[in-house]
Amino acid sequence: MNNGHRIVVLGAGYTGMFSAVRLSHRTRRTGVKITLVNPSSRFVERLRMHQIAAGQELADHRIPELLAGTGVTFVQGAATAIDPEARQITVDGAETLEYDTLVYALGSSTDTSKVPGADIHTFTLNNPEIAGRFAERLTEIAKAGGTVTVCGGGLTGIEAATEIAESHPSLNVTLISLDEPGGMMGAEARAYLYRALDRLGVTLETGARVTKVLPDAVELADGRLVHFDACLWTTGVKVPPLAADAGIATDDRGLILVDATLRSVSHPEIHAVGDAAAVRLAWGQIHGTCQSGLPTAQYTADTIARLLRGKAVKPFRFGYFHQPVSLGRRDAVIQFTKADDTPGRWYLTGRAAVAYKEMVSGSPLKTYRLSKHMNVTTIVSKGGRATRKSEA
């Protein structure tokens, strides 16, 4: 029994929510007290933010409802400070929460600080409110056949550009990317992606570096101006400075440095999950996605439960297996991958890919609901031989 053992989970995104719900099931009848802290009571489906940006309404999922029946206490507020020596969290600069074990699940957001003007003249997909304001702007400019620029040719930028082009065919959509969009895919899947962009009328500016954002245009490194009526910024990632400010060991990006069991190398009572953690496996470092985040949350919940019972813990293992990309509501491409996220041989397109992508996007909420009653796994691949060396 661990009567009174206090576990605080910071952040109720995909990984924090899963950590809290699975922990409640794995530690039931042990007397453990779990608290989940998040600034908003709404659960944000980050995988669907591009849909909100395009003007679609999504279901409003509330965190207290998702936690119903788990015994997890929800505290609405922003964590403003951590005192790892006293094991205390300050919420909204006032309330203090004490912990014995901390799960740090404060995810990342789009960074608009690196390019002058991006923080003033662009929209992001950082939360539903900003995405909603962008959607309102699109409705305004669509009436006049306006121009929209999406900066960043990663998966988020691709999904946003295609969603906008499909939802507002009167708009002129330009996707600006330094690297080749879909460059992480195999040749066949990438060719399909390019055909979809062409079909939707998306103009590509590849190999283009944005050096400044003006009120009505982005300035490229070669001096050209790409004019817009609305600009969406999807490139660059930052994490909150909370961990680094508290003296917890982090890398140069602010990610918590963890050992093979995802525990802080400087403060072992702190477990970091998702894109808050610098997780390095034999094949390289994990990059922040829901695909890798949920397995870290599952592993961490199980690890904490085992540690509380005095049991041994094996190192974390994980391998990527797909890159699912929606291309509007009626098309998608799925690139299946090797453990290190390099493209594999197989890919999926069209209606089958749409169904697959919808299954992926909707799976976290189903996982939370089922996890109240059973141990649901989100680990499709442990990486095989590519990660076995990490156990040595």
C-alpha cells in the first residue's frame, strides 16, 4: 500500500491525459492520490487543429468529463513554478501543490520568436481560440478570393494548406517551405502528395527561407515578397521554460534529459513524457508526435506503478511505424516507416488512407475511455532490433 503517495501530472494534452488515466487504473486500491493540472478545462485535439483553422467545428471534450470515474483530481490553472527540492508546484502564482512523484507532460508549441514579425502578423495552431480566429479571417477574405500563406512544409503545414484549400476553394493558398514537403516520405507517397497539392491548387514555394513577416507579406531570403491576406505559421517548436528555470537538467532546447526509464537524470522523482522529454534510443532521438508521445505516457504510468510496488523496470523501447497525413477531408496518404521513421516500402492512399487517418486521430479519446477499465496498449512497435541495443 502507498497511502497518501502524491502524484502530480502537469499538462493534460495527449500524453498527460493518458498518464493520469492509466495511472489511476494501475494504482487503484493503493491509496495513491493523483492530481492533473492544466490551464484549460477543454481537452485539445492537437491532431485536428487544422480542421478548426479551416472553419470546421469539433466536439468540445471537457477534461473533468474524461476523468469521471478515475478518482483523479483536476486542477484548472497554469503551473508557474516548480521547486524540485521541496517537491512543490506553484499554480497561477498562488496555489501550491506538493508531490512525491511528478509527471512532466507540458508539451510544445509553435515558435514565432525566431523570425521578426511572425509573432505579430501570423496565426498559429497553438490552441483552438487562435485557430478559430484564423478561421474567421479566412471566411472574411474568401468572399474576395483572397490569398493565404502557410509557412512551414512539415506535416502540420501540409495538412493545414490542403484543408484550407479544400474548405475554401476561392482562396489562393501558398505553402512556403525551406525543405521539400513530404521529404521524409518515400518517392511514391511523396509523388501522390504533390499530385494532391496540385489538384487542390496549392502553390508551392520550396527552398525558401522566410526572413521577415510584414503586415501583408512574407519576405524571403532572396528578397522576394510573397503577399497575403492571412498567414499561418507552422514552423519552429518551443517548450515552456518551466523545467529549466527550476534547475531540472535539460538540453539546449529545454527538453528534460531523461535516463533509459524516462526519469530525469537530475531529479529521479520526475518523469518526463512526450515532447517534453529528450528521449534517445539506439537509432536516435524521438521527435515530438502523438505516435511516440502516447507510448511514453503508457510506459511512464506502468513504470511508476511498478516502482510503487517495488518491482524492477525495463528500459523504454519504441519504434515508429507510420506517417499519416490528411489532405483535406476526402484524401490522405499514409507512409509506413521503419523504426527510425525513415520510409518503408508500403504506403496507403485515397479512401482507405482517409479511414486510416480518421482512426488514428480519434484513437486517443477512445483509449482514455477504455483505459479507465483495462490496460490498453498504444505501443504498436518497440523497434525490434533497432532498439534492443538500448537494453544493453
